[in-house]
Amino acid sequence: MMAAFEFRGSAFSLPVFQVNTADVERISQELEQRLLESQQFFVNAPLVVDVAPLTLRNADEDASVGPLDIATLVRLLRQAALLPVGIIHGTPAMEQAAVAEGLAVLHASAQHGHEKKTPVRSRRAPRTPTMVVGHPVRAGQQIYAQGGDLVVLAAVNAGAEVAADGDIHIYGPMRGKALAGAQGDTQTNIFCHAFAGEMLVIAGHYRTFEPSHGAVPLQAWLENEQLMVAPIECIS
Amino acid sequence: MAKIIVVTSGKGGVGKTTTSASIAAGLALQGHATVVIDFDVGLRNLDLIMGCERRVVYDMVNVIQGDARLHQALIQDKRCDKLHILPTSQTRDKDALDKQGVGQILDELQQSFDYIICDSPAGIERGALMALYYADEAVIVTNPEVSSVRDSDRILGILHAKSRRAEQGLAPVKEHLLISRYNPARVAEGEMLSIEDIQELLGIPLLGMIPESESVLKASNAGTPVVFDRESRAGQAYADTVRRLLGHDCPLRFLEVEKKSLLKRVFGG
């Protein structure tokens, strides 16, 4: 008989909420603004709270607002429908407060320990979060994922246009137009779960399609400045 | 609070005004205080379909501009006292409408009605935007042909982006699909899109299907919403549509190909 459960090791990549100030009031205001701009993309997103900018620099810089109040910050994030799951680079006091709020204490891997005082920014490659669209993109609508990838979980209808500076993945029926590598990146790809679309474009190279009967899983990429398409075949 | 329902389509000539008149009359016949508003400023038609064109003295534009009171512009239907119509102006254009003016009229109507039906003009310009802006629900009228489906898709995108509910981040406008001028025989021949084709393309729940019927044209010319014609298939289909709008379970009818009788085949019919 199979065991009722098992422990397994696994690695997940989680978005990081990097705190640059101890001023919770300011965080609250900017958070509200940013969530309005990004609409629903972060709803229920698990987050790791990284306080490195506060703990790795001279402590007296932000003396006016005092140390970061972890409990208030965590409540603020939860109110904004975000899911803080852990804290990293905290002082022992911060870690204790985080645990009291139900967060896990995470440790950075060895080469990025507290003592090294490496500037935070240089440790992570700059990367724009993927834009995830959960509603149908209808005729006349345009969606553009600037600087990153685009995932559409619903239909892209005839007469609609989706574009991204990175890759595009479309899981609903694709009947419209998709433009990957909108800023000229020739290494980008388009993947469609059910393709019956009008046009595909990668870095300015395009291909149009005649009306088809039935939709197929399709991928598109660039090879010698030619837009190539092929059915997606899964290796099982 | 009254429920505000916009009847819209993007494309012209698909049956928006016919549908607005019949849904409003159908709701009123079920005992709900209902007002139907003509948003097609400059191309006034609703009063003709409702058969009250000779009774229009003041219109919505007069009310917005403060030249008349709302109750002076409202016309009570002669067949059903729960039904009112707010006509529009024939001599002005869509620029006479603005969010604030329309909002004030709707606020006032909400005091005394259960349902407010907004009959949208065709297109995606000001008149159509004003008609859909305050909507709680939308009836998207679509004919079984590709251009009509495409335009319905466009107007659904606009509802999603530009309605008050979208702007204020409230629950989205509830969308209903109404397929009109449906002819099962021509669908069987492959000349028309089927209900399933349209639903797959638009991806919104089906509220009803109105079969193509001569009675619709006759009713329009006579100034009687076709829902009053209980003999006709179109009238019955509108009555079913209203029942579904009110939340009742009501199976689709008139899906079968109508067989012509021998007499009709011989003499044409």
C-alpha cells in the first residue's frame, strides 16, 4: 500500500517583495498605486519579504522612522490580497516577529550571507514579471507585456492583438494576432495551445494564416530571419 | 434599486430596438415596473416600435438640458401600465448625452422602477458608450453571421474596459447572449452559424434564441412589441427570454427545422 504522504525536496521560484524603507506608511501608499496598475496579477501570489536593504546598510540612515514593524507590514500585504510566506535577511528581532505572524524564516545560500554585504541589486538578474491575463482578449483589444513574457489563460479572439517583448503563451483558443519580441528580440517564441489565428509576428518577421478548420497546438520561432511554425509535440 | 440592463450589439440592424421593446414589455407583463430608454439620439425609433410616436412631447435630451422634468418626458404604455418609455430626440445628436446627465436620469428612474432597459444605438461611439456605461447587465444581440459575431465581441471588450463597473473595479457587468434572426433550416444547410458556433466564439452564457419570423416585421410596423403576439414563435421566444432573465429555468424552443405543409409548398408561404 502506498504511504499516506511523503516528504520530498523541491525548489520553487518565488517572487520577492524587497523592502527599501522602514516607513510602512510609504509602502502602503506605493503598494496601493502599484496594485492598481498591475490589476489582478499579484492576487494570492506567495511572496518572500526581503529586508536586506534595511539590515545590510548602516542602521542609522532611516532613524526618523525607527526599525521596520514586521507585523504591520505583513498585515498590510495580506490586506492587499498578497500571501507573504517567508522572510529573508531579517534581524533576529524581525525574524521573531515574522514567525509570530506565521511566516517562515528563509536563509540565503552560502555565498550571499549577511556578512558579505553584497549590494542586493547585483545578485539578481533584472527580470520583468510575466504578465498573466485571465479574461478573453476580444476584437479590437490590445494587450502588451512590456519588458517580459505574456501568458493568456483565455481566448484571444479574431481581431484582438496580444504582444510581448518576451515570449507569448496562449492557453485558450487563439484566433487573433500575436507579436513576440516586440522590441526586436529574435530569440523569442510563441506557443499556442489551440491555434486558428490570423497572424504571428516575431521581432517584426510575420506570417499570415488562412482560415482553418479546427485548431492545432502550434509553436513559432525565428530561424535565419524566417518565421517557422510547427505543431507542438509532447515527449511522453 | 432598479437593475439597469443595456441591449447592445455593435452592429446595426440586428434587432436591438425590437429586443429592447420586447424585453421591457415582457418584464412589465410579469408585473415588474419597467422603463425602456432610447439612446439613439437623432435616429429615434423605439417610440415607433412601441407605437407611441404621436405621444412624444418631451424627450431625454430636454430632461438632461433642464427644459423638462423627467415625469413630463415619460410615456406610459397603453397596453400595460407597468411599462414606460423614455423617448429620445430626433433633432439632436449623440453629443447631447453626457455621463453626468445620463447618471442623474438613471438615479431618478431607480426610485420608481424595478428594471431600466437601455436601448443602445449601433456603433462603438458616444451614444453606445453612454448606453452601456451604467449597466449592471448586458444583453448582446447577435445574428448568426460572422460580422455580427465579430462586432459583438468588440462591444464585449468595451463593456469589460469602459463601463462604470470596470472603471470603479466593481463586479463585472453580467453578460447575456441573445441570438436573433435564427433560422434552423439555413443553419442545417451551413448558411448560418449555429448556436454552438456563436457561443464558442463569444464565450458568454446564452439567454435566448429568437427564430427568424415574419411576425417581427409585422409587429414593428404595427407599433406593437412582438412579445404581445402570443401566437408567433418570435413572441413566445421573447417571453421565454424574459423568464430566463428573471432567473427561471426554461428550455430553448424552436430549434427544429420547420417542415412546410403541402399546401404551403404548393402555394408558397
